Amino acid sequence: MIRFVCDSCERVKAPNEIWILGLAAEAVAPTAARREVTILPAWDRDRAVHSLAVHFCSEKCKDRYVTRLFGDEIVEGETVRIVPRTRIKAATTRTVTRRRTRMRRKRAA
């Protein structure tokens, strides 16, 4: 028997309860790390047993998990919004500010 446990408060899901399901992933490279959470529109048992699945008993627990995962840090020039997968057109808004720099070539001696 599989028991589903809230990834935030560790409460066990009863068979008739409605919970929030998501998929979380993290990729770490030597120069950067990428984390993402996708909240699914409905509970799906096949996806709930996936190795990247995250389970939440309430909106409050989901928000607490996302805050712990991403922290309260604000990255300058970047805005990220998490929305359910059902609204794919407005899935992510990102604004990045970059500086252009010119590389000067060394003169031959």
C-alpha cells in the first residue's frame, strides 16, 4: 500500500481527501542551479507516484514549500510567476537585464 505524505507538514493523505499535486525538479551545474515546480490541475494517482512528485494537503503547505525551495531572495531584473499548467499561455513571465561588454583584443608584441 502506498501512503501519500504532505511534503510540507508530513500529514498523511486519506483516500477521499482532495490534495494538490505537483512535480519538482532541480538541476545543479558548476556555475548555476535551476529549480522548478509545476502544479498540476488535478490529483492523478499515476503522476502522484512519480519520483519527482510533490504532495500538498493545502494551499498553505504548497506556499510554504515553494518559499522554502526558492527562498525569499529577489533576483535583480527577474520576475517569475508560478501558475497551474491549465493556463499555458501565461505560464511564465521573465524579464532579464543584461549588460553588453566588449572584449578587447590583445595586440601582438
